[in-house]
Amino acid sequence: MPLPFLSGLRVIDLGQYLPGPYAAQLLGDLGATVVKVEAPAGDPLRRLGPVDSDGTTAAYKLLNAGKTVIRLDLKSADGRAALEGLLAKADALIESYRPGVMDKLGLGRERLREINPKLVHASLSGWGYDGPYATRAGHDLNYMAVGGGLDASGLPDRPVISYLPVADFASAQQTALAVAGALLGRERTGQGCFLDLSIMESVLGWQGMTLTAAARGTMPKRGEALLSGGAACYRIYRTADGRFVTLSALEAKFWQGFCEAVGRPDWIARQEDPLPQTDLTAELETLFATRTLAEWKALLDPVDCCFEAVPELTEVPDHPHVAARGQVRVAAGPEPLVETLMGLRVDGAPPPERAPLQESDAATVLAGWE
């Protein structure tokens, strides 16, 4: 069951793909009723990637669990009228169109204010509502680049692409937080508001320390910083059987515990070697290549030294700590669905579960809101 914090509040989700729908889903986890409005052809994410026997992708089902889905042609008068009827009784709207699209649909800010002055309208676009890039196309990698999320990360000779769309997920969480805050503020003012959010700025907002270091000329080269591969005590290492482990022994006590466990007390003082610690890193690479993953776990799991194996994705749900915390739900079968719930537990209760998405129509939804 969802949490009760936003119970009774209604959210309209006009988003597509990942950021907007995930933001709305998080609000649903907190108890809001979420209605996703799609075009007659449906959200493109329904068919982006391998399609299951039900005609939709796993990603679509995962990102829209807990919602009621309806389809409206917003380019038609009837479709707009139906949406306006829902908006008149809604508390929040999340849309992820480029700036100007809502105006073309006849649903610009002024019109929305006329329909419902208490509506919290969140616009989550790629670049934000103004600026020279406002209407420019983009995807996660572009937003990561401009927002400063790529230059300092990766290998010495080039940045790397994260498999997870970091900017998309970050902007979704920022949007959910902003909407929840605006709804709380509405309790005092009685008025809704317009929230201008951008995917790029969700990443840029994390860069204060990095940009300050760059401005002061103290930013290390890519791959040579303390937390990006320059320190031997904070790296990913390959084992004898081709698996990987992480070592994050930043504090002296953890590094000492590691060095003593592997029989190399002579390394303890070398934690202070200048960065990048190329020689010490090479010695650790040689060491980790002498044992299998299982052997390293047997040796270092009992040691308090910030050591963890890198599980393969198929192993993550069964990791003993992951399994104990109950955040992952696996629906077995020929098309298994692995759902990761909101990592929040209130007063010891398990994470809030999500019902499968439900298809409906505007008239039925509106009748239930009367």
C-alpha cells in the first residue's frame, strides 16, 4: 500500500518516457492518486525496447505502476475538454513538454490558472523554460554534459557513459520534491504555482564543489582525483576469475584494517602518497588478481574495511542485505518483472508497494472524483 502522506491529493501525469512519469510515481508512493494521460497511440515508452506479450515494455510497466492510465487526443476539442475537467479537480500537474507546447495545446499557464487557481503545475523540460537552449532537443547524455556531470568522471583519456540515465532520475526526484513542497506551501497561501524545472539543472545543482575546485585551479585531472581512481584505497579491482570488487578504505582505520588483513602492513603509510598513486594501485591490482571473488569475500567480508563485491545484476535481488530490506519485488514467470520500490520505511513498515497500472477513461476517472 502507498504511504498516507499525500492521501487525497490528485496528480495528473502528462509525462512521457522516464523523468515525468517517475516523478509522478514517487508522489503516488507517498499516497497521491496519479492519473497518467497519454495520446491515443500511448506513451512511446510502451514500445521502446523489447515488448512483452501484453504489447508493452517492462520499462513502461515499471515506471507507471500505481497509476490509472487514460488516453486523450489533446489536439481535439473533446480531448482538451476532458483534460480540463480533470485539471479542475486536480492538485498537481506534471508535464515534460518543450516550452511552448502547452500553449499550442491551449493549456498554457494563464489558461491553467483559469481552470484551477490552486493547481501546482510542474514543467519538467530538458533545459528549462527560458535561455538559448529552451527549445533545443536533448537526452540524458546531453544534459549530463552541459550540467557538468561528465567532464570529471571516467577514464583519464575520456568521460564515460553511465548505464543508468542519471539526469533523468535526478530530475524526477527533484520534481517530486518540488511538487510536494509546493503542495505544502499551498496550505498556507491557498494558491497554486508554476514550477520551472530542467533535467540539465538537476545535475548542475550537484556541481558546486566541483565547479569551485575548477575555478580555483585545484581540480585534479580526470581519473586522478581521490574519488575518481587516483587513490589506491578507493578503486574497483579485478579478481582472478574476472569479477570485480570495490575498496573504499578512505579513513586510516579502514585502510589499516585492509592492509593488515592482506598481509601488507608496509602499505599503511603509503595511503598518503601523492595522487595519482600509480605504483601503489598497480601493486593492489596484482594482489587482487591472485584470488577469486569468493576467496576475497571469505577473507575481507569479516574485516571492517569498506570492501564490497560487485554483484552482477542478476545477483542484486538475492544479495542478503538487499533481500533483507525488502525493497525489491520479483514477479517470476516467463517474463519476470523486477520492481524496485521507494527506499523508505515509516515506523518500521516495509517500503510502500505499487499496484499494477490500470487502464481507464476520463469519464470514469472524473466520475470517481465527484
